[in-house]
Amino acid sequence: MTGKTARQYSSWVLPSLLAINLALTAGCAGKAATSRYSASSTGSSCYAKALPTVGEGGLAWGSTLSIARKKSLDNCIRYAGQSGGTPNTCQVVLAECKH
């Protein structure tokens, strides 16, 4: 009787574990990896940081100083709005190019 019970359990335990594993993996796979700040990409030697009066700012890299400033200002407006800050007060506070 014990052998029969063990076989009954083993017939559904493995598929159940696989289903749970698949469900957990699928839940994590649907979330895109996002970063709050743009990472330096190859060839981007300039960076800029913009901050609002209240909320989260933005850091960005670009091939020119003007591109980095524009990207950081756009990021600041987006992140300040998401964090409950003041997007209309974003200003670039740091901008330079590495040599």
C-alpha cells in the first residue's frame, strides 16, 4: 500500500513543481529591466545632470555636450513627474566632456 501511495504522489509532484517554476519565471520575464539613469554607451564622452527643485533628477550621456544636456533635461522632467516632484523646475547643474 505504501508503494502505491508513493507512486500517486510522484505522478503529480514533478509537474506541479515545474508549473510553479514556470509561473515564477514568467512573472519575472515580463518585467523589463529599466535603469533610472542612462548608462554610458560606447563613444559617448559627454555627460550632464539635471535636477528639479523637488523630486528625482536625470543623468545622461551623449556624443556632444548639447545632446547630453538635452537627454538629461528630458530624463529630469520624466523622473521628477514620476516621483511627485516639480518637472517644470528642471535645470542642468553639471555638464562636461571627458577627454
